Amino acid sequence: MARQRIFVAGHNGMVGSALVRQLQKNPNVELVTRSRSELNLLDQATVQQFFQDQNLDQVYLAAAKVGGIHANNTYPAEFIYENLMMECNIIHAAHLAGVQKLLFLGSSCIYPKMAEQPMKEEALLTGTLEPTNEPYAIAKIAGIKLCESYNRQYGRDYRSVMPTNLYGQNDNFHLENSHVIPAMMRRFHEARTTGSDSTVVWGSGKPMREFLHVDDMAAASVYVMNLETETYEANTQPTLSHINVGTGLDCTIRELAQTMKAVTGFEGDLVFDSSKPDGAPRKLMDVSRLKALGWEASISLEDGLRQTYDWFLKHQEELRG
């Protein structure tokens, strides 16, 4: 097999670094990466010159400006501008340079706030988005439509995958600005190490959420990228080119907290603070299309949490803040 030059945009992030680990397993892959200081993805001319110089075979577009509810609410202009610019610059430059295969990584927030559960790919653009992250979601929807448009007009093979809630190594473990799993993991760890009798879990514990280990996400991404075109197109259509990636299973936040308690070794009580918002009662992805294509997640939530906690323990000094 001929050696392939593959560019992972955003290789230092949680998803990008997982893609790098996955792709490194293939001896026929020559990875191409650039840090933010080496390549400014917001600069159109610089990105186009990079693509012209590199002779790439595939591109994984994992670069994104991401954050929790607080960050999305505080910096909506940066979230829509930077994500739109990165997508436009990379996808257009890939096309100009003759790169035929690209995979765009989106987010489950593309679906309407009140989408029927589990959320099918067909739910896209059928209702109003969650207001707190609407600018980010619109940028991600634009990325899907960019890929569809270049496929339709120029015959490119640009695909999109939409992951559910991700967790794993290289996540953001900030107590206030991170997502539920890393924030809970750090809070439980600190409660255990300080000998606290109890720790607080935000909300009632009743909402249901789906979680996917980032290594499963990377494996699914590589799998979808390398599907034969006929197989991929048989399970999508020109105006529905994205595929959900998840486990197809969810749990309550209370069940997550109980599993986290076992993983971290915290022996105190769980106190659910119902004054904190619960968010949507349920967010589950319909992954039947991905299963029909032959891929299923393999890392259980407990195993994934244990792997993540092991990584956290080894890196906790550098994660302080």
C-alpha cells in the first residue's frame, strides 16, 4: 500500500491527539501536524500556501475553538468567527490543492434543542438550537454544509462525523470551565485526597447523557474516512452527509456520579444541588447509521473513566488551574 500523507488539524486537542494515536498504528501513514504557532488556521493565505506545499492525501479537521456554557455565553463572537474561519480556510484550501478526502468533526449541539430522542441525522435544521451555544452550533452546521457543497459541485469526498459528549486523556479538567466528566472527576479526586465527607454534584442527577471515550471517537473517524465511497454514500445522501458517532447508550447523571465515585475511590456522600440547572432531560444520539456501516464503540463507560483517571493522576500537576 502506498504511503499516505495525512494532515490532522488541531492535533494538540483532545480529539486531535486521539486521532494522532490512532493513525500512528498504521505504518503506511505519514502524519503531518502543525502547532498554532507554526500555522495560523485563521489566515487564509497562509493555509492555502501550506496545502499547496504539502501534497496531502487526507485531512482530518479536528481544529476548533471549544468551551463550556460559560465560555460560549461570554465569547459568542469568537466562537462563531474562529470556527467559521478555520473550516472555510481548511476545506477551501484542501479543494484548491486537489485533496480528495477530508473528514470534518462536528458536535451533537448541531441538533435542535427539542429534537426527538434519540437524535437522528435527519433532525438537522428542523428546529431552534440551544441558545447558549447557538453561535458554535451554527459554525459546525456550516462545516457540514461546506463539505456537502464541495462534494456536490466539485465531486470531492468530504465527510462529516458528529460525536456525542466526549471524554478522555487531554481533556480540560478545569473545575468551572470544563464539561461534566472532567469537572466531576477532579472534584471527586480532590474530595478524596482532602478526606471530605461529601461532594456536590450539580443538578438533580436525573438528566440522561451519553458519553463516548475519545479513543473510540478517533477509531470511528478513521473507519468512516476509509470506507469505500459506494458504501458510505449508500448510507448517506447528498444533503445528509454527516454521521452520528456515539455508544447508543446513556445513563443518568446520578449513575455517572456513582460510577465516578467507584473509579476515584471517593467514599463520602453525594449531595445533589438541585438549585443548579439540569439542562435538557435527555441527549442521546441515534447511531443506527454508523452500526449499519459496521462500526460500534468498544470502550465501556467504567473502563473509559478508569483509563481517564489513570491519565489524570499522572498529569495532575500540569492540570492545576
